[in-house]
Amino acid sequence: MQKALDLARGAIDPRPNPYVGALLVKNGRIISSGFHKKAGNPHAEIHCLNRARNKIKNATLYVTLEPCTHFGYTPPCVNEIIESGIKHVVIGVSDANPKNCGRGIKLMRQRGIKVEVGFLENEINEINAAFIKYITKKMPYVCIKVGQSIDGKIATHTFDSKWITSFAAREFARKQRFNFDAVMVGTNTALKDNPRLSGTSKNLKIILDARLKIPPSAKLFKEGKTIIITGDKIPHKKSAALIKRGVCILKVKLKNGRINLRSAMKKIAALGISKILVEGGGELIGSLFDEKLVDKAMFFISPKIIGGKSAIGSIMGRGAKRIKETVKLRNVKTERIGEDFLVEGQVKA
């Protein structure tokens, strides 16, 4: 199962599908292997079966995730497994997808296949955290990325922010965009920094702009696709120029004069966007934490001290009232990048 998990990690971009690896073992020897490369391609189990061909009889299939029973981009894997003549299947975890979720296991057992389930569950669920949230809650997986000074500032009191972290850290952070469906920023970041946000896997950018302040001349619109989430009362004539630029405008009801973040995330997920990297600013990131919408955090920390009580903090919003209410991270990892440090971890539920 560990080898199958290592194979699953080899996929470049299976989103919105899960990372899955599979092995066929016969007489103690691996005779075939495969992993799910991307949506629309054959699943890991089918790769295994196709490569093994006439050697399948009496082999055992090891697969990290329960084989599917429903039609999607590809036919059900369970049917192929049953027809192959395999009599033993070892599964890491059952499928979180409500369309399957135990049906594959039940169907194989009904057809006389010995099925074992429950191996390396934590590790497999970890690499598929985005898939699990997206498929069960209809919400995108949200990772926040911050570049800050050691005292938690992202700009001075005069709003100067270039550059707090080193070139090495910024390049490393920029490459992280390829691991996500879209990059998101708030109004202040879009207006003050005027970023391009280039280098995303799909060149998709999402801007939260309650009053549609961003001008059509912004650098964001020079390449790729952009979605702007704005208030439901914004008149069409105000968005017309942006629509002409190819911008997708999504309207949601405001909450205390701000974008209702939970509603916005549901609309984003409905577009097939399963994984988002949020790059600022402090108000947006703080509000996402307040609404318990953050799944992972990445802090790039520079050994600089900005100081000043009116300097801009990396996490704003309401924040915690008491220490016991603070956000805690798990599986925390640290890494040195150039002169800076990366601290990352998953948000505890």
C-alpha cells in the first residue's frame, strides 16, 4: 500500500479527482502498477489491469482508494475488476464520494471477491484533503499564503511592501500556484499592488470586490481568466466594461457590507474549482479564518522587523477573543528558503 501511495503522489494534476495509485501483486511480486494522471484519463486500477493483461489470474490488487461504481469521464472501475477475474482486493480507504462511498466494496464482495479495507488511511486522506472537502461539502479547499516580517507585518505604516521576503522565497511561493485551480486576492491587494498573479496552473484568478472598484485597466486582466465576486446590488452598467474584457462576474449577497464568504465559496465550487490559494490581503485572510474556511496555511517569514502599531498585519479580521479560541495548526513543517523561513500546516478542525 505504501508503494501504491507513492505512485498516487506522482500525479501532476488529477483535480478535481483524487490522487490514486494501484499495484497488482502475484506470487509476492509486483506485476503491474498505475496511477490516475488527470481527470478524463483511465483510473489507476484500469492502468494496472491493462498493463498486466493475461497475468491477472490469481493476482491481488492493491489500490489506495475504493474503486468507483459510477459513470463519470470513464466507466465504473468495479465492473472491470470483477470481469478481470481478480479474487482479492486490498483498499486503503473507502471513497468519500457519495456516489460511491462503500458501494464498490459491497459490489465486489457480492461477486465473491475478498476485499480488505483500512490501510494508511491518514496518509491517503491527507493527499486527498482537497478532493474530500470538495466532494462532500461542495466547497473548495482553501490555502492561505502570507509573506511577512518576523513581527507579522505585510507592509509598513506607509503601505510600502516591496519586498519583505527574499527573491528565493517569492519564486518558491509563486511556483505553488501550479498546485491550485485558482489564486484569490481581495480588493485592497488588487488595487494597491496591482498584481498580475501569473503562473497559475490554469491562469485563473479570483478577486473579491464587493463594490466593483477594480478598473478594467488592471494588470490582472492582461492574461488568463478572471472571476470577480461582487455584491448582488451592483448595476450591470458598472460591470459592462469588465465583462467586455472577458471577466466573469459572480454576484452574492453582502454580509455587513462585505462579501458573504461562505456563499462565495459555494458559487466558486459550483464552477468546478476545488482548490484555491489565497494570497492576500490581511483583511480577506483574517475573515476567512473568522468564518472557519481555511484548510491550510503557508507563512513565508522574513527575519526583518517592521514595527509600528499602524503597520499592516498579515492576519486581520475579528480574530480570537480568547487564547483557547485561537486557530491551531497540525502537521506543522518548517523549511529554510534563502534567508527566509516557510512554516506551513493544516488547520485543526
